[in-house]
Amino acid sequence: MQFDPWNPEFVAHPYDVYRELRATAPVSFFEPTGQWLVARHEDVNAALRDRRLGRSYLHVASHEEFGRAAEPEFQEPFWRVVRAGMLDVEPPVHTRLRRLVSKAFTPRMVEELRPRVRRIAGELVDAFVERGGGDLIAEVAEPLPVTVIAEMLGVPESDRHLLRPWSADICGMYELNPSDEAAHTAVRAASEFSDYLAGLAAARRANPGDDLISALAQVVDEGDRLTEEELIGTCVLLLNAGHEATVNVTGNGWWSLFRNPAELERLRADLSLLPSAMEELMRYDTPLQMFERWVLQDITIGGVEIPKGVEVALLFGSANRDPEVFADPDRLDVGRTDNPHISFGAGIHFCLGAPLARVELAESFGALLRTAPKLELVEEPAWKPNYVIRGLESLKVTTG
């Protein structure tokens, strides 16, 4: 098998191909997307921190100056929202946005959220156990982070059912060579979500509450203020990044544990392993398999010269299985202590929500391990067709 992100067999198990890439072609050109694939941990980690690479090039050149075609006009509402968030901008705009938003995601602020996360996780798991099981992803993995981020943002409970579909539709544009149908769907979702958030922000400016949208709508930092588009782009990013990865770590993680029953029993017997187990599950079956960067200046990666104007595709899933960094990397070890995985990225775009994700995962897995110690798989799950943001369609289990 070769690197083929549209092949369901590859999506289900890309790790043998990654092993071959690391050994024989750690930096290689992938013609179908016009990208350079980077497979080794050392190179991926260095590229994430290298300022000659950027999530965008529009801070230094226009599409034309960079030798790229502008996006189709119908996609403008999508890119307006996405490029107003901090993930797709570079300094100095990124620096300003991250400074304004990061106050809500300090370790202390996140730790204060733990009792609320624990309550939500406990309620979801209790209801799940009462039903005797079901789809772990739809009934536990998805509602937890969506509820947490919705409560943080101040989205009314009656509107929260809108968030997950909007997020999933928007994230469809992050896949490789998305279809026109996926693009139109993402544009519609971005427009609807943007309009909704604009109305919510206006209401909170007039009548602030104890929530993140109210705080962002009022925020002033050394005379600086978020624009309307920046506020909307930030909230869209917080929703998407705040739950997509957490959902997939939960689904992928439980599937990994079911396939490694000795490690599942080890974790059940010693819940003090939860922190290391969460890091290991993020490493072992990484939810974000690829992260892209534009080459802003000619650069050499792994001995290969890559010219300005092209894109590199950093293979997180491969980097997290690199034997140069991880002992016995294809073995799941819930007690692994030396674990410098890069599932949260690195450099200035390191995931702002990493502390919150860790709390959510520990509370979710902890509640299930304590309340449903006989959790069993009902049927082998199927993978979604997506490669970049990789996760299961569902995970049917019984609580015994």
C-alpha cells in the first residue's frame, strides 16, 4: 500500500505506510495535492517551530504574488470566518489575538473548570450506563466537549444542537482536495454560524453574562479590542478545535484499548495511570493526522530543498510512531512516561485548548472506567472517510 488519503484501507491503518516513508522517503513530494510529505518526528517538530513556514502566506504576499490561484468567489464567506481566527493568521495579528483569548485558557482557569467538566461527564456516563450502553461516540464523546465549550461561550442550551453539525461541516474543508459539495456545505455552515454568533455577541454586549462571548465582546487589552470578525472567527475556532480532536481521541482511544485488552485491564486496575494513558492514546492513534504549512522562504527539511510557494504536509501520525523518539512505538503503553508526542502541535500555534482537552479526556475516561468497569465492544467500528481529522463513525458498546 502507498500513501493514499482517499483509500479507506489506508485511513483505517496508515502506520505501515508511515514506517516505510520514515525509512525510505522521509521528505517526499505527493503529486495529487502538490505537497511535500514530512514523516519523521525530528523534521515535523522542527518545521512546526520554523518561522520560514506559516499557516498562511497572505501576511507577506497576495495569492498572485505567491503564485497561487485565489479561492473561488463562492468560498469567500468560509475564508472570511476562518482567516479571522488565530489558527490561520501569523504574527503580528496572531500574537495579538492569542494574547486576548489566552486569558480564558490559563492552567488555573481550566483547573477551575474541572468540577463542571466532571459533573457533565458523570451525568453523561450515568445515563449511558442506565441505558446499558449504545454508541459511545454519539452519547458520551461528542456531548461532553460540545457542552463544555458551549457553556464556556455562553451558547443557550436550546441552541447547542446546532453546534456539532456546523463544526463537522466546516471541518470538511480541512480535508485534502475537498469536493465542491463539501466546499458549498462548509460555506453554508460558516455563514449560518457566523450570523448566529454575531447576534449572540450583540446581545451580550448589551447585556453581558458570565461567559466567554461576553468577555470577548467587552475585552480591551492595552487599548486593543477584538473586531466583530475576529470575535466570530475566534468562537468558530474554539468550537471546532475545542471538541473535534477530543471526540476523536475518545473514540480512537477506546478502540485502541479494546484492541489491547491487557493495557485496558492495567488502566482499570490503576486509575492513577490516567494522565499518562491520555497522552499515550493521543500518540498511539493521533486524531489530527496531518497539519499543513506554507513555505514562505526556500527551506531545507531532512536534507531536501523545498522552494518558496509550496505547501508541506506534516504527518503527525507518523511522527508519533517514530522509533527514533519513542521506544517500541507500535505498542500501546498506558504507563509510558517519556512521551513527547506532537498531537497538540508546537511553536506559536501550539493548541491553546490543550489543558482543557486533557481535563475533558481524563474526566471522561475516568467516569467510564469507574462506572462501567465491564464496558465491552459490540461490533468492530468503521472509520469515517476523512484522513486529516481522523475518527470513527461510531463505537457501539455494552456496559455489561
